[in-house]
Amino acid sequence: MRKKNRIMHCKRCLMPNTRPNSIFNKNNICQACINHDKKKFINFKKRQEWLSRYIKNNKNKSKYDCLVAVSGGKDSHMIVKRLIENHSIKNPLLVSISDEFTHSRAGQYNINNLVTRYNLDHVTFRCKPKEFIRKTRQDFEKELHPLKWIEEQIYLIPLDIAEKYGINLIFYSENPAFEYGTSKKLNIFHPHANKKNKVIFMGAIYPYSITDSLKEARSIGFKNLDDFNEWKREGSIEQDTQIDSLGYIVQLWTKYPKFGFQRVSDIASRYVREGKISLDEARKLIIENDHKLDSQALEDFINCLGYTSKEFWNIVDKFWNSNLFEKVDGIWRRKFNYN
């Protein structure tokens, strides 16, 4: 874990410099904001034309044109819609990696909507339940990074499935290194894909944003948590992202004790860059919500993994960053301001 003596927030979006591998310039502007500005000068139309040619010139012998890793979320809808409607993909194979937490009705609806709307084959890969629980407990207790293992599987398993089906082209959504500002270049291809297949970031072909993905997804039937009135999440400022699995939300919160921020900061800073909210509105949302852990997500997490509430908090207690937090009357409180 990287510890800093003082947390600093980007002057333009409030992204904290405690994000691992974050880059800030001398004016305290984060690389994510700088990258957002760079998109104005990238010829995305040219990249889209390139993708159509690339798909045409790199056909494989498989009955599937490509593989798309999907969760059923807004990005999954955006990728599949654009591949089929804009790039002449007729038969993509959809692949989902399931976790052992409770799945939401919205998430189940969305994956079914995507599969049935375009009449596609869909593979759901469920890792061995005992292996999931063992690995998740291990990473939670050692690193306070509970879903480290399953997130690795979410990337690796589609590569294996693609190889078995003879598929040489795989699509993911955003390029996270560029969007979160740990890289200065918007690469089209994933740098760590194997030689037998190429992984393309659709967010490098079309300018990625939450607003754009949600608009595309809504146009073909995507629904969020509010549409089902099933789960008003604590520690969240929207109902559109990471909505398919309850216990998964704990993973997003575990950044807070270590780095002083969690998903609320991620989303609020993106909303500022996309012009959806002001910096003052973002600051208010972060102060009011970033520390909160959703109670339903916590209950689902500990029930699945076999912890008591006390055991959960005893483990978390070991990872509070003392450079950012201090314990007062048994409660960890932040020492920093959202400047």
C-alpha cells in the first residue's frame, strides 16, 4: 500500500493523489483530467473506420466473429450495440464471469435483455464456489482487496475461452489506465494480451464516458436499480454502475480506509469532467457519501464469506492509513480536507 503524508485533490475534479500510480502535474491537475482534454484532439472517427477495416481483415475460422466480456451493465450494452450496428459484427460470443454474491434483479434483467435483443450465444463461467470463497477471504485478510482474484479471472477466463473457440478478437470497454490517469496514452490494444488473440478497448475507439455508455445502453433497453426499485445504495451517488452484484460493492469501499476515497470520488470526479455536476457539487457529494459502506452489500459479503460483523471490522481495522486517519474514541476519522 502506498502511504502519503498529505492527501491532495485535483483542482479540477477532486481526484485524490493517493490513488495508486496516480500522476499529477505541477499545477495539481490529475492525469485523468489531462487525458480527458486529450480526447478533443483524438480523431475517433478515424479510429472507428480503422476498426471496421481491422475486423474485416482479421476474420477467424471460428463461427464467432469476436468475443465480448459482458456483465450486462451499461458498457456491455454499448459495446455489443456498436459492434453489431456500426461495425458489421453479426455473431459475437458473450462471456460473463459470475461471483458468489447475491445478484440483483436489474443485473439479471440486463444480461437477458442483451442476449435476447440480438439473439446471441452467451457463456456464464462460474468459478468453483469454494475456490472463490477461499481466494476472496485470503485477499481480504492480507490486502483488504477482496476481489483481487475474481477480477483477475474476469480478464483471464475470456482469453482462455476465446482460444478454445478459435476467436482472435476480444472486446472490453474502457482503457482504465487512461481513464483513471495512470497512463498518458489512449492505447487501442490491451498491452498484456497474449499472441493468439487481441484485446481491444472500445473506449479507445469511441470517446469513453459514463454519459455516452448510459445513453447507448438505454437506447436498447438497459435498466438501472431505480427502474426495479430494489436497492437504494448507501455510499453511492448513482444507480447505473456496478449494479449486478450486492457483495461486490464492498470491494469498492475498501479503498477508503487505505487511500481516503472510494467509488463516490471516482464517479463524482468523472461527472465533473463530463460536465454533469460542478466542482462544488462534487465536493458536497463526496463529503456526505464517500465514507459510507452500504449495509446490504456488507450483509451479503459477510454471509457469503462466512464472517461475523465483528470479524469483518476487526480485519478492516488493521488497514486504516494512519497518515490519513486518526482513531478518536475507537472510531477512525479523516485528518484531511477535500481542498
